[in-house]
Amino acid sequence: MNQFYYDAVTKMEQLGVDDEYIQGWQCGFLQNPKREEQRLTEAYEAGYGDGEEKNTDNFGDWVKG
């Protein structure tokens, strides 16, 4: 298990980040293919892009409030 990945996902869960964003981030980080088009959401796509870049700077934008 990659410690950076584990720490990032744990932090997102603790902050209450949108589940769609987390799933997108995980898929992007792991370089999985994107979901089929009809299941894409704005949060998922944002997470996917950040995950691909291994970016942890935008979590706060997706905290459920």
C-alpha cells in the first residue's frame, strides 16, 4: 500500500469530502479508467483530475457542508 495514497484518502474521509470526489481521486491516482459517461459527476471528474496529478490541494473545495 502506498502511504501517500492511504494518508490522502484517510484525510479526505476525516474532513467529510464528497464521496464522488474521493472515488474520482482514487481512480485517477490508481490510473483506472473513468466511469462510463452517464455516471460522471462534477465532483468525480474534479477528483479524477487531482488524483491523476497526485494533487491534495483541492480537498477543501469538496467538503460536504
